[in-house]
Amino acid sequence: MSRGRSDEKAGKPVGFPPVALGALWCPHCQSPFTQEGRALRCATGHSFDLAKQGYVNLLGSGVGDTKEMVAARDEFLAAGHYAPLARLVAHEAARDLRRNALVVDAGTGTGYYLAATLARAPAASGLGMDTSTAALRRAARAHPGIGAVAWDLWKPWPLRAGSADVIMNIFAPRNLAECHRILRPDGTLVVVTPDSMHLSELRTYMDMLEVDADKLTRLDSSLQSQFSLTGRHDCEIELTLDPPDVHRVVHMGPNAYHVPPAALAAIRRTLTVTAAFVVSVYRREP
């Protein structure tokens, strides 16, 4: 089975990475999948088509980031603004990965951070989950080793217990029970959260969502019974953003629903802004 993506002109089927496929199970009956042409089928007959872009929708319908939000994020990340964060995440997630390891990105978006990790660990495979099919169209093509799946992270994940070596959770909902179930013993959980000073300079110009100053304390408390903290890194990036980039950084996340267009239209000059993140690394406890 090919790890590559579809070649429509050559008539080749879409390929789903074998390691990722081996971890998936049918959300209806928990049977394993096999790929037959452009569909994933389980032994009891449930079938899910692979979209031409390479992702599979196991969710049916759902909500997620809009096409406009995804386009803003893709353009902003492609410009390299968050490249230092991607390098740090990849360094932690790819550390000591075995051959044929599986990295699960829970809330993968466009697959930017998962692709960076697989570039650092080419013998590994990735599986990215998100509710946004607009984002998954890009994630499925971000790296040939990525299998992209539409799924709601708050539901039980359609993955075998102990199938993942690493789970990444970057600005996304955290289903800690499923993280613990899916990770192998001593597996790694990498969580990225915004610091309370993230994009603080923009708050002078617009009313943006606040980041809870106690976020890390609450994160550690929620994880302490199932995971051990093994490392924590601050990542600050000084950004020089022109007005289109300010528009993108606001519209690529939940602030898109809160910042009025007039506030963005009032910004007509280049701004220096600090992006501030915390990368936390945990080990799964038995």
C-alpha cells in the first residue's frame, strides 16, 4: 500500500499510511480497517470513502474551523512566523522515536506541526484528527506520512489502545482519558499552550480573548494522576506583522469570532508583536 497521495491523472488510488491505518478502528464496531481502492472498510462491512485530497471522514458531519480561518492559518504559518515553535515541538515529539512509530496529532489543523515532526523522524508515521474538513484537506497533503481523519476529539477516539508513541495537542481540546488510553506505556504527550502574554501588543488595538494566567497550573493538575511532567519550555517569537498578517493571525483562531472588522481595518502600519507559548512534555504513567 502506497504512503503517497492521490495521482488523479495517473488514476492511482489515494494511499493511507499503513502504520496509521493499522491504528484505526471502525467507530461503529471497533473492527480494524483495510483499504480497498479509495475506501476504508471493516470486516463487518462499514465503509468510509477517502476524499480525493486524502483524508477520511469518520465523523459524518461536524463543526470546525471555516475555510477562511484555515486559509488565514495556512498563509500565516507558510510565511514562517511560527517556525521556531514548530522546530521545538518537532524536537520534543521526535525524540528517540522507534522505527514505524506513530505520532498522533489531536487537533491537527493543517498538519503544520505534524509535518515538521515527521520531517525530523522520517521513519515514523502520523495520524492527524480534526473536525474541520477544510483543514484536513491541507493536512493530508502536508507530508506523505500523514493520515488525516475527521473526528470529534471529545468522543472516544477511533484508535486502538496503546497504538501511539506520541500524542501532540497544540491549541486544541484535550481528551485526557483518550490520550492515556491511546498512548503506549511510557509514551509522550506534547502539549502547546499560549502564554498569558501571547500577542499582548495587539490588545492595544482590539479586544481579543484573554489567556488564563493559571492555565499551566490547571493543565498540570488535570494531568497529574495519569501523566508525569518531564520537561517544559518557553518559546517567545518577535514578529514583524504588516496589516495583512495581523488580519491572518487574528482570523486563524477563535479571535476570528470576537474581533470586529473595524478594529482590524484601523491597523494600517507594520506592528512588532510577541508570540509567546509554553511547550509541556509529559510521560504516560501505567
